[in-house]
Amino acid sequence: MANGLRFKTARDLFTTCPAIARDMRTLPTDQNSIAFCRELLAGRVPEEAITFCAYLLPERAAVWWAHECLSHLTELFDGTDQELLARVGDWVGEPDNPRHRLAVSTAAVTPPTTPVGWIALAAGWRDNGSAMAATTALQPFPAAHAVNAGILAGLARVALADRFAVLSAFVEMGIQMAELEARQSADAY
């Protein structure tokens, strides 16, 4: 399956997306991307596996992954964030729908102060809408940066005793999405 991945090795990802080096300290290797990600999860800073997945996935898939991760934490969010999370989910399902694009773009211009706010910002960046111009202070970071920030901020709200289990589940979900994206890309050819 690794042969169909967007980035076969960790070094491929770091070479193509140099912004990842601003979000991670672990140096890339020529190891297969999935194996590298799992090694990060088992390493000294397992949160870097979240970062790696955020960059490994295509942007829309990364926003969907973040949406799915945060959907497991909704009891930790207020009603406004729950509503915003639903808007992001609508956008991922129909990114070309003008109503969903407007909702995400409008939400994304607000400074990201919550985990869901970061995900809305990622969708806005990915959508290349008005959020792009309104958040120039955070540029030139890719949407993956905002996905990473949103998931890690959500994870920080999880009880310490449960945090590693939740982090592991999020990383495994990200890996599964990367493998699914690879299969879909291979099927398209």
C-alpha cells in the first residue's frame, strides 16, 4: 500500500512540504511514510504523529480527518463550536456548494481561538476563500498547519489519563485515511 501513498517516504513529504519542519522537530528518514508515522506515535513526542498525518493527507482529506477527530470530542466544545464543526462537515461533503463555502469562509476569518476554529481556518485556506486574505499573519503556512493546531488543541482538552489512547486513535484514523486516499488514487489510473 505504501507505493500508492502521496509521499512514499518521510523524506519525500519533508522535501515537498518544507513547512512541516516548522511544526516538527523529528528529522525525516527514508522510511515508508506509514512506518515513520507509527514510529513517531511510539516515540518521545507522539503528538508529532498528528503533525505528520496532517501533512501526509491531501488538504481536503486532512480537513475531513480533523473534523472526524474533533467530532469524537464534541462534549468538550460549546454550542458555537459544535455548530461550526457541523458547517465544516457540510463543507467537506460539498466543498463547491456556495452556501457551505460562504459559511466556512465567514467562520474562518475569525482568529482561531478554539480547536474547531483552527479547522474552519484550514477549510478556508484550503478553499482559498476570504479567509486567506484575512489571516495573512498566519501565512505562508499550509492548511495542514491549521489542521495540526486544531487537532492538538482538541487533544489538549482530553483528560490526561485518556490522552494517549485518544491520540493513538486519531493517528490510526489518519493512517487509514492516507491508505484510503492511496487506493482511490490508484483506482483512478
